[in-house]
Amino acid sequence: MTGPVPFRRVAILTNRRSGSAGAAGDAVAMCEAWARRAGSLVLRGAERGGIGQQLDALPGTEPDLVIAIGGDGTINAGASFCVEHDVPLAIVPTGTMNLVAKDLDIPLDPLSAAACIERALVRRIDVGRAGGQVFLHSALVGLAPHLAKEREAMRSAETPLDALGAGLGWVRRLAAHEGIELLLRSDNAAARTTVHSLAVTVNPLRDDNVFGHRRSSLDSGVLGVYASGDAGDLAGLRTVATLASGRLESDPNTLRTARRSLTLESPSPSLDVALDGEVRTLRTPIEFNIEPCALRVLGGAA
């Protein structure tokens, strides 16, 4: 860990649709003002459009700091760029879960988080990959990505009737889920299982979590692997409750282990995977691995 360092070119990425849109706009203004006071060139991509478009639209000069303002999905997009270019990432959380910010003890108030950037320390943390794609906290297979799709449908509903229909779809999805058949390979061993959920985390979760989803370390160099062992008529509901509570490490019905790499095979040619909350469709088999200390991130005060 090193002390605060000057940054000459600062890129600011934002998702105004996540969480507190007004607070996100205020945080953007605060970050721009700080960068200019420090004599930094502020690089902005497309004001409209997704995070990927903002990254593509950055000026040709490569930034030496990326500030990601948004939820875990926005942070993931910024981290993917930073890992590939070895650029440090600063996080201003405006989402719902803000799991990475919590692990780094970054204030959850956007303006407080923005104010901390100028005195934050640079440290390195581990990064996970699923099918080559970066994730910082967790990759979820099974119920979670399906329910996430229904959640997005509820968010984008234009009328109360549409929202009700999406909510009923969420309930039907939960009730009808029968589990998915997987073959997990690691360290020359293989296990075939049918689960409602498989969670792979970048470093294992703490065993004292209560709706916290905190991890025991950010740089231990191993993946936490959690397979739901719930069975019976209410298995899906119990699985969702365990995922929501974050108590995978201590749940008696969850099979858990730690691995540096894992291969997931399935009869299906592709699977939906929620990477830090963002659902992606990945071709099987899916390789999960960890890249120790691959991301430079600002976290903690000097």
C-alpha cells in the first residue's frame, strides 16, 4: 500500500440510472472540481449511453486514474478497463448493494466517497475471471441471474400493471426453478451436482455475515465456491434467502470450498452468469480463476 499520488489524467465514468441519480450527478461535479484543483486533465466519454460506450469514447490519451460512479455493475466495467491497462480505480458507490465499496470501507454516501478520493491510499486486490470476463466480488449461476433479469423487467416497467406482471414473473421463476445440473472440475477432481445456485467469490466470505456479504480478505489469492444443497418444495426460497443474507460460509445446507481455479461444465451450451450483479451469457465450459493483486484500487485514508 502506498500513499496518495498525483494523477495527471482522470477519467470519470458514471451510471446515472443506478441508485441515487441526483447524488451521482453531484459526485461527478465534486470529482471534476477536485481533479481540476489538482491540475489534472478530466477525460469524459459519452455523456449518454452505457459504460462501455463511455470507455470507448474516451479521448486517445490514456487516463492514469479511473473514477467509477455507480453500482457494482459500473464498478465492474471500470475495473475491467483498469485491469487491462494497469490503471488505478476509484469507487464512488451509488447502487443498491455496493458490495465492493463495503469491502474497501469506502463511505456509502456518494459525496463522502468522492471527498475521500484525494486522500485515499492505493492498494492491490485480487480479481476473478469467469469465461475471461472480470468480476470483483462474485459470480452467480442458477437462480440469481434469472431473478436478476426479472428485477430489471420490474425496474423498466412503464406502468403499474407492467410492474405487477414482472413481479409475478419473479415469483413464478422462483417457484418453478428445479435446479441446474453441473459438473465441477478442479485439481484433477470432478463432482457432478444439481443445485439451485452456485456462487463463486473473489476470496471466501466471512462466516459472521448478516446481510453484509463481506469477505474475509481481498488478497488471499483463492476463490470461495458455494453450492446450494437445499432440497424439497421450498428449496428455491431457502436458497434465495441464504444468498440475500450473505451467510453462505456458515449455512449448513451450503457446500463450500476454496480453489484457485474451477471449471464448470453443463449439458447446456451456455449459461447465464451474474457477474457483480450484471447478467452475462457465457459459453460452457466456463473457466473460473483468480488473478492475485491484479487491480490497483483506491481505498482507505492516508
